[in-house]
Amino acid sequence: MPIPVQVVFHGLAHSPALESLIHELAAKACHGDARATSCQATVELPHRHHRPGRDFSVRVHLHVAGGEVVVERTSEDAQRAAREAFAAVRRQLDETMERARGETKHHAGHARDQAKQAD
């Protein structure tokens, strides 16, 4: 079941193509993750007085059972910023699941590992 996605534009005109891309990226990032309950993506073109170029900012708030994932990425291309933001969301969800399942690797040389070996 797809999660509800709200897309908000600040400082720039509404773009149906970008909104469609964000809905697609959100569905892909949350595919198979039953913990995701809702998502809000904010696309912003901040005022940059005395700075050349236009940097788009995409902020994603993904609400999941037991918490929230918040990611922000900036790029000169709004679509690129959206892709990077949702890729980061997917990585955070994957890392959270790995930790919950105990699949995170522990590297030798940490103080806690040395303490366990001394016992």
C-alpha cells in the first residue's frame, strides 16, 4: 500500500513533473517497508543575495513507526536534489533495519571488543 506523500514548493512555482518524480521516488524508497506511514517533501529555492547560481533544496520528512527520518540535499538541479535526498532516505531505512536485525558489523580494535576479549 503506497504511503501518502505531500509535496510543498517554497520560493518557486509548482512543477507537476517534479511533483510526479517525488511521488515516484518516495514509493521506491519506501517499497516493502511497512514502518513508513507518511512522507512530506519540501522543495525550496532559498534567497541567495550576492551569490551566483541557484541552489534547490529538497527536504524529506519520512514518518516511520517509532520515529522519523529527516534528510536534506541541495543541488543546482531540483531533480538531482530530490534523487539524492530519497537515496539517503533509503540508506537510512536500510541501516536502521540492519541494526534492528543485529546485522551490523563490529570492527576489531574497538575498546568494547578488546574488553570482551580480556574476559
